[in-house]
Amino acid sequence: MELFLENISKSYEETLAVDGVTLAVPSGKILALVGPSGCGKTTLLRVIAGLLVPDQGRVLLDGQDITKLPPYRRPTATVFQNYALFPHLNVYENIAYGLKARRSPGQNTRAAVQEIMDLMKITDLARRKVNELSGGQQQRVALARAMVVNPKILLFDEPLSSLDARLRVEMREEIKKIQQKTQITSIYVTHDQEEALAIAQQVAVMKDGKIEQLGTPREIYCFPETPFVAQFVGWGNLVQGQVRSVNERRWDVQFMGQTLQLEREKSRDLQAGQAVHLFFRPEDVVPAPQGKWSVKIQQTTFLGSLVRYFLQTQGDHDQALVMDLPLDQARFQPGEELPVEIIPHAVRIFY
């Protein structure tokens, strides 16, 4: 079932929270809304849920305008950040609550609750009170309660933010697996870029109430369209440069005192002498015996499977850089100087 947002705007007094957002959510997929605090992602989710009425624009579900429908009449269900479970009810009763509110026959309710508990692997918890459960178990109950009413659209409002790091990873993979099995169209709000890239088929990066870029996780990470997206999603290096020359096949761009030859993009027009910004990821900075840039290691951070190096270029062009190396290649220490190269095809140009 396709969800379409048409020119949605919403203000709180004099603050414009969502500014003219148009967005199609692919049927049967997870779309993640990601961005810094205050960017409008939660407001947009609340508009979809019917908890807020937009100042302008429409919410369409398979072509039907549901903009003014109250939440209880929308085929949506929400998994909240704080779970919103009823402490006086046990697991079974929490999951069955929505069906009973819809006056589902008892036999149908029992069958539906049993099926969703089996899917969520919480059948053995059915008679436990929710305050006796771990955070991960409570999250499974909240997800089961949302899914048991068979919603057409499933909404997630930062559902994993209160879990510890390992459990967050486990639960996001579980949510992704269950969504792929059920094919429920889902919108997932998070401020965690890694979580958005890991769980969604489409990612919308928001800034100041607008969608800055929409694309697959790979497109968002490897081909950011703006400096904001480049720097918000993952770590990266953004440096100033200048186009030195242009021909049919390449651009020669000077930055940090050296010139790099970049393959020309036919859809973009750069001129010799033009000032630009160049962006590249930490993994695209590599030690090389004949590397163009000499750097000094300022600090290292151990990240398990890799080591992150904080570098300073040497010479007349002082620039801070970040380099990531796999653990088996991370043999350098703070204070060392070494030559590095930047992988040309990984460099993005902004102007």
C-alpha cells in the first residue's frame, strides 16, 4: 500500500517544523526519516499518524485522502520510543488490547495474538507483567501490539533509543526481518544515521523541515548531494579546493597543496578557476609510499574492526583529516608522519 505526502507543511506558533515536504513511501518497504533534533522528522510522522493536522498539504493512502481522518480511523499503528505499554496488564493482554478495542471476536483475537507472539518469539512471556520484562522483551511486545491489528502502515518513532548498543543492533535486524516477512509499508524515524542505513530500503535525510536528499542507503552514503548530507551521515572529510583545468574526460582539482585528477561528470559543469569543496570518506584516505600528501598522526581511536586516525597535513596547507584503516593494517602510532593518497573515484565535489 503506497503512502504519498503532498506538499506537507506544519508550524508550531512561529516555528516552521515541516516545510512543503512531498514524499512517496514505496509499498512494502521501510523508509527511514533521519536528521538532527528539530529537523521535522517526528512532526512528519505525527502527521502521518493523524496526531497532527498539517497546515497545508495532503496525506494520501493508495490515492485516498486521509489527511483529516482521526488516528483511530487510519490503518496505521505506531511503535513509540517509550513503548507505551500498560503496566497493569500482562503481555497477552497488552497485545490483545487493540483488537479488543476494535471489538474483534474473542476467538479471532486469541488466534491473532498467538500468531504474532509466535512470530516475535515471546509466546513464553504471555502471562508475565510487562514491568518484569527486559527492555528488548518490552520492545518486542510493543511491536507485536502494533502489528497484531494488521495495519497498512507501520510507524516507528525512535523505537530503539532506550536500548543498549548491542540490543539496538539485534532489535533493528529483527525489525527488518519481520518487516520483510510481513511486507508492511513502514516509516522509521531515528536520529541514528547507522541505524537508518542498516534498516531501511530508502532513506530521507531532513534538515530545517525539508528533505535534503532521498535515496537508497548506498546512494546516501556514497553519493551525498549536499555538504550537509555528506557530513551528517557517517564521518567524512570536507576540504576547500580549486579547479585548475577542465577537459572532456577529467577535472584537475587542486587542494591541500596538490592536484588530483578526477573523472569528469557529464551532468555537472565546472570551470577552470572555480572554487569548490571536496568530500571523501575516512576509508578513502590510504597510506601510500608515493602519496601526494604528508600527514602527521595526532590521535587514534580503536573501533574494534578498524582504527580511526586523526591526521594533520604537513607543509603550507594545514588541514585536519580523518582516516580509517582495518585492524590488520593499523600499525601507525600518534606522532608518526606518513604519506597518504586519496582515492580519486571516491571524491565528491560540491560548489
